[in-house]
Amino acid sequence: GAVHIPGTPTGADPNSWMLACIGTGVNRYFNSNDRTALRYLYQ
């Protein structure tokens, strides 16, 4: 299973950049949960 990162949701976030399902030609930007996870991983 996944390791929970503090400050992020435990369920799916449909607006997250980490979500693999995205249409061709669609841009998705980092949301606040993505930024929290990245800061946690790279601090």
C-alpha cells in the first residue's frame, strides 16, 4: 500500500497532478496537495 504523507488526503484527489488519468492535450497543474507532498519528499 501507499505511505500516507501528512497534510494530504488519504483518498483520491481528482485534481491532483499525480492522478494518471488525463486526456490528450489537457494540462493539469500542481494543486496544494501536490505541493505539500513534494515539499515533504524533498525537504
